[in-house]
Amino acid sequence: MKKAFVSNEPRISIKYNGKGDLLIFLHGIGGNKDNWDLNFPILSKYFLCVAWDTRGYGESEDYEGELNFNDIINDLLKIYKYFDSKKAHIIGLSMGGQIACLFYEKYPKKVQSMILCDTHFGLGNLKKKEIEKFIKSRKKPLLEGLQPKDIALTVSKSLIGDSKNRIAINELVNSMSKLHKESYLKTIDASMTTFHHHIFPKIDVPTLILVGEKDSLTPTSMALKIHKLIKNSKFSIIEEAGHLINIEKPKAFNDRVLEFLKTL
């Protein structure tokens, strides 16, 4: 596994392995590039796999001021330039799915296919009860003085489909403990006010919708709505998994991804 920075001001950190067509992995709002460590060993046999830390996450730097998703889209473009690639397959989980859609809207010719995992319509479009639950569990405690590591276990248990899956819970707790508090807070704010549901009907590349059977944040009913909006998209449920399907059920995830990509 190799690491690099693909840009400056801020520096954006990536890890990569393999060869072939470019396959970019975009983590969720509580994640980082290490979230894909259970997927790289298999998928990098067939693709040049690249995972990043979104600006303000992991080893990527942030900048002062509010977060603007247009800046994140421009950061993603720099991965293409770093590898001198004109197109890429993009896998995005939750917020990563949102970033994938926003990138597609601006650069459709650079997207070869998309795999949208446990994706939403924009956090602000969740049901009122879910929005209140999200704010209460994540933002409110941090504003009251806690650190991400203090809420990591509680949040992790609410996202994992099987409470006995200690490997997945520990992975997510470790991931959330690495969050940069201020960057995380402003990413939440930006995510609550950035919508992408209008993009789904515009998508005209092969697309796979993946969702965990027990995902309570972005449930199967939401994934089905997205599936119906994206013409000719494929839909698949990962059984016994919650919101973090690639971590909870890595073999099933890898198998579904490969099955989809090999048909293109």
C-alpha cells in the first residue's frame, strides 16, 4: 500500500494499490481512507484502487472558514490529475455517495461508473425524527465540549447492523476517534444544507445501488427510491448489515462490487 498527497493548500492524503482502471473510494462523514482496508486486497487485484481522506479528515489538511462541497469536488479532480486518468469508477458511501453525485453533475464525462452505498438525498432531506437524532447524537455533544472519541462508541452502535460484530464496531470507533472536531462539525453543517437528489435522474452511467438490510439511517426504502430515479441502475441489499456495509460484510461487499464492475 502506498501513500501520497495529491495537492497542496490543503494537502489531500490518499492511499493506493493495484493497477488497471482507476477505482476511487469515498468515505462517509465519520470515516477516513482506512475504512476501505478490508476491500483493497481483493479489489486491487483488478483495479488501481485509491482511497482518500476528505479535506479536514485523517491526514488531509483543512482550511479556515465554512466547508464548500465545490472545493471537495475540486480536490477529487486532483486525484485524476495525479494518476493522469481521464475516467474512473467511483464508490461512495453515505456522504461519499453525495460527493460522487455532485462530482458527476460537474464532470459527467470523467465518471465511468458509480457504486452508491447507503446513500441519502442530502441529510437535510431525512425525516425530521432522523435529523433530530443525528444532531443530538453527533453535533450537540461536541458543541457541549465532548470530543469525537467520546461519542464514537454510541454512534457506532447505532450504525452497525449486528451489535455482536465487534470487528466492525471497533473499526468504526477507531475511525470516529480520529475525526478532527472542527472539520467534522462544519462538514455536518455543509451536509445538512447540500442536496443532490436532483442529480439522480441525470445520471447516465452504469450505477449500482448498495444498501445494508438493517441500515436505519439510510434504509432500504430510501435506496429503492434512488434506484428508481437512476435509469438502468442495479440494486442490491447486503444482508445482516447496517450503514457500514463494506466494513460489516466485506466479502459480500467485494463480491457485489466485482460482479457489477466485471459486466461493464
